[in-house]
Amino acid sequence: MNKIDQALTEFREMDELADQDSPVHHFPALVKLPLTVIYILTVLSFHKYDLSGLFVMILFPLFFFQLGGISVRRCLYRLRYVLPLVMAVGILNPLFDRSVLLRIGNVNISGGWISMLTLMMKGVFSLMASYLLVASSGIGRICAALRRLHVPAVLVTLLLLTYRYVTVMSEEAAVMTDAYHLRAPKQKGIEYSAWGSFLGQLLLRSMDRADEIWQAMQLRGYHGHFHYVGETPASLKDWLTGILLAGLFVFCRCWNVTALLGSLFV
Amino acid sequence: MHMADALLSPAVAATMYVASGSAAAYSISKLKKDDEQSKLPVMAVSAAMVFAGQMINYTIPGTGSSGHLCGGMLLSALLGPYAGFLSMITVLTIQCLFFADGGLMALGANIWNMAFYGCFVGYFLIWKPIMGSSLFGAKDDHNAERLRIILASILGCVVTLQLGAFSVVLETTLSGIAELPFSAFAGLMLPIHLAIGLVEGLITAAVLTFVYEARPELLQCVGAAAKTGSKMSLKQTITVLAVITCLVGGGLSLYASSNPDGLEWALFGNADGGYAQNMGLNEEEFGISSQAAETASAIQETTSFLPDYAFKDNDSAAGTTVSGLLGSAIVAAAAVLICMAGGFFRKKKTA
Amino acid sequence: MIEMKHVSFGYDTGKTVLDDVSFTIGEGECVGLIGANGAGKSTIMKLLAGILFGEGEVLIGSTPVKKDTLYEVRRKLGYVLQNSDHQMFMPTVYEDMIFAPRNYGISKEETEKRIDAVLEKLDLTELKHSRNHKISGGEKRMAAIAVILAMEPEVILMDEPTASLDPYNRRIVINAVNSLPQTRLITSHDLDMILDTCSRVILLDKGKIIAEGRAEDILSDRQLLEAHRMELPLSYTGR
């Protein structure tokens, strides 16, 4: 399976996840979106050595993954996109920061190792949170929420239109790549002699496509307004749940809950 | 080059959101004056095409590796800077939401690093002046126009990618996340992205010349319609670019000389700290004087430690450590429990 | 309902696409527009929809198609594009169906009623909230027709409605076309479908109307069809 087909599969997967039915899915995106942002900001604001304090934050996404019936494993599979740069940066921390921060038995653990682990955890947690948001809302509800949050209509419309054609264009690109490789079985990618014409053809056709879409819009009376299905508005209960959760995040940020839990038993 | 959430502090992430948001708001207001409505489909389809195009592998002759497409330059050459910028935003947003490519918080930074430079700097400082000039020959000379497109594409991709890579380094350093020193990080990122930019530039050039041959009217600032010319002449542009380069380069070298904790230092510098042994490098063989190393280590000692975190073997610290470890174990157990409970609920539901 | 009077059209390059074309289509009539590639079929469709403008007079109902009458013309006219992906640019079938009615200021309740009626009629009710990029080719074509019907147009133009459909879905589309009361103009290379749906046929070649008449007469005329780069429909080959 080539890279594009792979991406298309992942795309459809997200759509299917968003179509499921669960309390997490029913929770309005208008609350979910800011909540996700607060969660990620909280996670990012942990000090680089505060590994134990950060660790407790894993419970939130995990809980909602389970509640929403969304597979954690599929989410972690996406890490391959996020981790390279984080790894590249973090892996050098143990080299540069060698102050001993922790001693377990006879093993000294330096600040660099701790900050590297903190960095990785931040990467994983924030990925889990945004994955959860998309997997439980889908692009439609997210865009509706964006509109309610006063993101300009042009941008939201453009996002939805692009989303609609990403699959169409990707399918076309996938067919073209397959056709190319059927005639060039030993090449790994597109050879330089075809660089221009390959993507150029795709580009020219997409311009024709755009013309026709524009006509289709005009033919149906378009004059500047898109009517999307909004989502059911957030109730007071939803907002209260959101505020409660946000408060919990902040609580975990201010007090090292992990250590508190541990000290109960020491 | 997608920036990740984990590499940003909330303050830097927010700042980048504000910066990118302002650029977006400006673009939208500019487009409104234009015929924004009729441009929507083109913008959407072009964005979708760039998205698809970025997943295609282009083999680089002579190497086993592959290159990818640089969206910003291509989109602004096709749609102009404002529409191109908005299209790039949607590409990056979809990549962020659906492929976890870059994170939700890093989106602002990513838009700035990849879309802003690609569209605004690439268009106003490179594409427009070069296409408006009479470099390589007259305006109506077919071959000269081709050469101008090739030059603008390559230069545009290289410059905008360098700026983007530099911003990644700057944002990471300002966030105080990585221990990797600024100059070392920059020293790693910039050369890599020089190579990437070159390849992306070649791919972009190939595509744009193809479009030029087939449907020149699709390109911005090309052909008779664009005779009005640009406000900034080529000479002025080169001056601006030179000044920017000097500023950035000068700043970099100043920083590097005053604070020699660069890659060299990392590799050979601090013998006492065991770096040389650690990296398996012999200081003598590489001929680095230990004088520099000593000053470097002195600087390192005074600057890099956070005193409150310097670990001392006292009881209270040990106490928190023990409770921290135990607490982590409890959290881990809770995590496992949650996962099991989820599985249990689902089974019950399907049963 | 549809009328073209001495219409000619050419591009700036000097190439003539349509040369003095005139025809009339009465109310409720279903007419097939056939011809080889490049005969000028799509140009006629585009002139009717006001996407292109040429010389001569084009009338939809009693309204002349001009730049300043487009709103009125397009309100009466539905154009089913050959590529359903281009026609359905909204995220879901439902959102595509409300697009036109809402743009023409039809109330929410009325729009809902219309949509449910159309989906019921075309037996597509379960597709209502499907995502456009996930439904199959056959479903997409039917949904595209539903999208146009939700406009309640008086005239429907259809461009290759059965292209790249399997026999099963093709039959579904044909039955749907036959069940419509509106004035219909269909272009296609699928002459069997034309025979099944249209009472009258206009044969076009090189921008000129070559023949016009009852579908059975024109589509069974092997000599005429072959002279203009076409073939007899399978129903008439006797195989």
C-alpha cells in the first residue's frame, strides 16, 4: 500500500470514529475544543523536571479514550509523525544536562534523562488529547465550534471545502502514482524527469475542477453563504463539566498529585 | 519540519498563534476587497492538491532518498500571497487534526514557520520582484521567463525554508525545553534544511515551469497581464535580503562567539564532564585546544544549572522522591485499571 | 420551456463551437442531446445555464438568459453535472441538499419537508447524513440528482447521468429520470439510456444540428448515426 492510500485509510478511520456514539461523542465540541486546549497548555506548562507531577495527567485522556470507545493503540500509532523532531531534540538532553537529580539505589539519574522523559510525555499526552478531540467530534462539529468561537467564516468554509477535496485529490494522486509505478517498477519514487509533469498534470486538472465546482456553486444560487449543520448547543451541564475538568487539570498542575498519592502510603 | 506541541512553552505557542492569526486576519481583509467568493473553490482544491502532492515521493537523482513538495511557494505563485496563505493554513490544519502532524498548540508556530514565510516572504521578496524584473532577458522572452521561474522557485524555497528552520530553533530555545544549545541546534537544522530547500525548490521549479508551458495565465506576475510590475525593484529586494541575512548571520555568530557552547563544545569541549569520552571522541586528535574547553566548561557551570534543582542528599528530598515513585506506580496502576474497565464496558455493551 | 434561437458560440481563438443552433423543448418533455466528442453538447448546456454567453437568444421559460437575469434563470434550472464530486462540494448529502434552497431564501421547515420528500421518492433516506466522500459512485450520482431536485427546478439539465455506473445503478438512474415530471435535457453517449428516457432526440455534429426527431426514428437510423461518428444503440442491433 502506498503512502497516499495509507493516509486515505487513516482519514476514513477518523471519520468512522467520529460517527460512533458515546458520552464523549455527545459532549459538545464547543466545550471540548477549549478544554483540549486547556489540557494541552497545562501539560506543556509543567516544569521540565516535574516528571512525577506530569505523569498523573495521563489519566484524563486514558479515561476519555475508554469512555468514548476509542483505541489508544491506533492513536499511539500516529506518534510516528510527532516523535522524530521531539526525539531529535530530547535525545540530546541527557548529554547536556548531567546534574544528578534522582538517585535510586546506586543508580544516579541525571536531570537530562528526566527532562527527556518529560518532553516525550508532553508529546504523547498532547497528541492523545488532540486525537481524542478529532476522533470524538469529526471535522464537521469542530468547524461548527470554530464558527461559534468567532473564527472567520472564510477560513471555516475553506477548511470544510478543502477537507471535502482532500480525499478526491488524494485518490487521484494515488491512482497516478500507481500508474507510474506500474510502468517503472524499479523506482522508489517519481524520477526527476517527471517531477514537473506529474504534479503539474494534477495541478492543471485541479484548476479545472475548481472551475467546475465554482460553477456548481453558482448554479445553486451561491451568494456568499454556506449553510452547515450546526451542532446542538452546549447546555449548562456541559459547561459545568468542562469547568470542573479544567479545574482538575489546574489542580494537578499546582499540586503534585502523584507525590500526594504516594505520600499517603509512606 | 512540523513543530511539535511538546517543544513549545504555552507562552511561545500563544505568541505564535497571535502572530499567525494576525497574518490570517490581514489576508482575509485583503481578500475581501478582491473577489474572495470566486476564489474559494480554487483555494480549497489547490490546498487539497498540495496536501496530496506532499505525500508523493520524488526520487533525488544520485541518492537513494526522496524529496517532497514545498507548499507555500507553489500556492503563492498560483494564488497570490493572501489566498495562498489561507490555503496553506488549511493544509496545515488538516495535517494537524487528522495526522497529528504538528500539534494543536504548535499549529500557530507551524503556520508561521511554513505558511507565512513561504507565502509572504516568498512572494513579496522573491517571486514578485524576480518575475517583475528583466533578469535573463526581456519580459516577453519565453526562455528568460522560464529561467526567472526556476530561479525564483529555488531561491524562494531555500530562503523560506531557512527562515522556517531558524524559527523552529528560535521557538524551541525560547520555550526553554531543550538542553541543546541554540547555536548547536541552529548549526544542525540550517544545513539540513538548506539541502531540503534546494530539492523542494527544484521540484517547485519543475512544476511551475510545466504550468508555465501549459497554462501561463494561471501563474501570478507572469505574462503580459502582469506588466504593471512590482513596487520593489530587484535591486532593492536583493538589498533587503542581504540586510536580513547579515542581521541573522551576524546575530548568530555573535551569539556563538560569546557563548561557545556549540556543537564543538558538545563534542569535544568539556573533558571533565566526560563528554569527549562519552561521544567516543579524542580531543587531541581533533586538535581542539583545552583552553577554550576550560572557559566553556566554566561558563557552562555558571549558567546551566538551576540551583533549586541541584540535588542534595538530604532526607526531605529523598522523601519526596520515594513518594513520587510510589505515586507514579499508583497512577500507572490506575491507568491500567481504566484501560481494563473500558474493555469491560465495551464487551458488556456488545454482549 | 427551453428555447434557443440562432445561437452561435466561438472562443476568442476564432474556433467556432456552435453555429446557428435553434431548437425548442416543450414543457415536461424529455429530450436527448447526442453527438460525438467535441460536437458542442456541453457548450449548449453551459449556454442554457448561463455559464457561457454567445450570440443569439436563449430562453428558459419566458426568461432570456442574460447576465442580469441569472438569479431568476438559475432558480428555475437544475444542472446535474457529470462529475458528482464537483457538484457535491459540501461535507454531507444533507448539507448539499439544503445549499440551494437556503440560498434562495426558502424557510428551514419548507427545506426540511422538501428534502425528506425527495429522498423518500428516490429511496435514498438512509443516505441523508452520509459524508459525500464516503458514499459509492452509484449512490453519489443518485444523491447528486436528489440535490438538484431539492431545488424544485422547472428544467433539469443532465450531463452524462449514467457515465461510469454499473448496470444496476444505471437502471436505478434511468428509472429516476423517467419518474420526473420536469422538462429534461440529457446529453449522453449512452444511446440505450437515451432511448429509454427520451421521447425526442437532437443530433449534433461540429456545432450544427444535423437531425431532430422522435428518438425511435433517429436512434434506429444506422446510416445517419455512423455518418456522424456514432453507433446504433444495442437495442437496435438485433443482437
